[in-house]
Amino acid sequence: MKRGRTILAALFAAAMVATACGGAGTGGSGATTTARPAVIIGSTNFYEQITLGELYAQILEANGYKVTRKFNLGNREIVEPAIESGQIDLDAEYLATLLAFIDKDGKVAKPTTDPKETQAGLQKALDPKGLTVLDFAAATDQNGFVVTKDTASSKNLKKISDLAPYAKDMILGGPPECPSPQRPFCLTGLKNVYGLTFKDFKPLDAGGPLTVAALEGKQIDVGLLFTSDPSIVAKNFVLLDDDKHLQLADNIAPVVRKDLVSKDDGTLKRLLNSISAKLTQAELNDMNKQVAVDKKDNKDVAAAWLKKQGLIK
Amino acid sequence: MTLIGDVARWFADPAHWQGSHGIPVRVLEHIELSGLAVAVAILIAAPIALYFGHVGRGGFIAINVANIGRALPSLALLAFALPISFALGLGLGFWPTLFALIPLAIPPILTNMFVAIREVDRDVVDAARGMGFKESQILRSVEIPLGLPLMLDGMRTASVNVVATATLGAIVAGGALGRFIVDGLALQEYDQLVAGALLVALLAIVTEVAFAALTRASAPPGMSVSR
């Protein structure tokens, strides 16, 4: 990961020089460039974000757009101002988290557990910034409750509410702050929304290696991981469906500058939406696993997925 | 000043004294973890220190090697011990913490044991040899009893260090008193955090006092232990 980051930093620097010299970038794969606007795609410093950036970049390149990649820029505190100020045109975002980020006190809209509602609220908050959010994917990156395959099959667990008859004999593991009454999306939410009371809570880490190890070692029965965590695929865990919508809708969606959309004939929107339409949780998690566990290159993983989905040739 | 009141209320809450997360369980977990770490350290250090102390050569090499344990930060050792514990199937919490604490406990025990044997009056050892004592008898009946107070002194230092450092175990999902500190920080419950820190300090003081008493009691007749 570290070396990859250095390479990306070098690429980023090269891209900066290239754009400074008058935008003589590397074009698409030879398709006719009939007034296709140039697109600068950004991402935060997290492998999932780079894969998503690659998905957007490669589908656009395949359709004759000139794409500049500015990946691995930093956290949202860096990337969000970058798209607002036009240093980048497009990035992959998470509905509820972005809404909470740009509208901190919830004056315009508050994120909810419903992705449509959250998307509408987010658009309202993005309007004055000259940004627009396109279609969201089914895939999310939010708090998820996970069990091992053994537990899931022996107790026939598919969704969180299936835990009802078993929770009293189960140990839940998650970040130490999970039991706090100020954290409505963890232990408190499981009790209030699902009526679940666990036998015990084991303080571990926030969707990290301790939780994965504790699940694997059967020191806990249910663990809190992020829904797109690659270890869910790698370790054969079962992500329980949040059927009563406890978590805020952090579905993945592209955010684009409006001035770019207005320069375009609608193809860009259509292409990006075609990715969101096919990007399910399982598909995203599989790509994350290929990158984070199998150490494949984001570029190759994205290309293979787009081909598999029939989105590029 | 409200914090002091909060901490007092935290201690007064009977809920904090019950169950698997209560103070008595956490104190016992802490003693179990620290006690085992010191016991293992003694088992490792004793043969080395007693041998080199008795023959009187090479001991300083052993001491210097053991002192690496002092230089390594316990947090780094814990991070190092975690994957090893996973690989051995020992899981989280207790075992990785134990692995991290042992290298911390070895140096004072080893150094003091070596010096304790070394510093026994050579005339006494020679007299024993002259009376026909075997080497093992000299060690067992002369050197160890006379060196015992100094040896216990090393174990006291090691134990106090270990009791204070065992709190780190909570970072890798262990129990013990560190739980109150780590959870207090995560939950922003500073009364819990301070209460945990006080309990650790108290246990360290109790350890210190207990060893001091033991050291005094261990002195053979006719030998005075200044404390």
C-alpha cells in the first residue's frame, strides 16, 4: 500500500505538471473526441476510492473523454474543497457522510436511513456549490453487522432482525465507543430499533483487524465492520442486511461539477449512472478484496469489472 | 473539581462493582496477568542469573542482552506480539499482552539476581567450599539465602513496572484495569478513565508495599535490610 501510494503521488505530480503545461494529457484510447470535455477525477487516500475513481476514469476514457487522474489526494477535508473550487471535476462520494460534512449543523437537510431522501437532501446542499450528485449505487460503505458463515448457516441468519431469538446468548464486538448512548447507530440503535439485547459487548476496534480476528477466533458472535470491508469476502463472513434501516444511507454516488455537466451532451451522466446501476455491495466488496487482500492493481480490477459488466469492451 | 466528585460517584455506583466488567473482576484480571508475566520472567531469568552469578563470569553480557527488553517500547512489543498470537491461535487480549510484558520484567530480575549472587561475601563462599559443600549446595544454602533480599528487590521493580504497563492490554481487547482507561477515553467518560488510573496506581503501590515487607521478612537472621 505504501509503495502504491508513492507511485500514485508521483503520478499525481506528473499530472500536475502536465496540466500546467497546457493540458497536453494522455488521451483516451483513440476514440473520436468530438467536443468531449476534459474530466479531472479525484479521490481520497483509500483503496476503495481509487478503485471507484478508476471505474469512472476508464468508462469515460473508453468513450473518448480526456481524463486526468488526481487520486489519493487526502481525506474529505482536502477533496471536497478541491471539487468545489474546480481543481477536480468528479469524485466518488458517500451520500450521508458527504451531506453531514457540507451541511454540518443540518440546516439544509439531515441525512436519513433512506438513500433517496438523503440524495435529495444532499442535492439541495450541493446546489449553491455548483455540484450535482448522480445516481447512487446499491453498494454502501457504512456500519455493518457481520457473523461468520458457520453462525449464519447454523442459525439461518440473513438480516439483523433474524438475530432476535439468539442475541441474548451472543457476544457483540465493536469499537469501545459502541455502547455510548450518544452513538445511535451501534448498541443503542440495535436495542431501540431492533429490540436486540446482547449477552455481552466486547470492546475491540472500529472495523479493524481486532474485530476480524475476534470473529474468526469465535471470541465474539457478531462484529461491527464497514459494509465494504474486504475481509467480509476474504474470511467468508456474512453481512447481515440492515432490514429496519438503522444506519444512515452511505450509498456510493458520483459527485460532478455542474459546469462540466453543462458542457456535455448527457453522455457523461449516462455512463456514470450505468456504473452505479451495476455496483452492488457484493460486487464492490469483491473488488475491495482483490485490491486489499489479493494485492491486485486498482486499474486492473476496475478494467476487469467494467468488462465483466459489459460497460466497456 | 467536578471531576473528583464524578470519580467518587463512579466508585460509589454499585453497578461498577458487579459482573464480568466490575472492579473486582478487573482487579483480579490485572493481578493474574501481571503475576503470570513476572512468574514467567523469573523462570527465564533465574537459571541464567544464578549460573552466571555463581561462576562469576559473563554475567554482564547476559544483563546487557536482557536490557534490550528495557529499551523496547511495550506498545511496540504489543503490536509485535499480536500477529504472533494470531498465528499461534491464542487470539486477542491476554496472551499478546503477556508476551509484551515478559521482556519488560526480565531485566530488573536478571540484573538483581546476578548482582545478589555476585555480592555474597567471597569469604563465606570459600568457607563453605572448605567445609566440603558441593557447588550446588553453595548456591542453594549460601548464595541464594544471602542474596534473597536483593533478588526480591529486582522482582519488586519488575512487578511495579508490569502492573503499570499491563493497562496496555486493553488496546488489544484485553480485560484488566486498562479497560476502564481505554473505554473511558472512547466513551468520553472521564470519571471512568480517572477511576481506572487510580485503581492501577493503587495496585502498583500495594505491590510495592507487599514486596518491601517480603524483602524484610526474607533477610536471614543476623542480616539487616535497610529500606
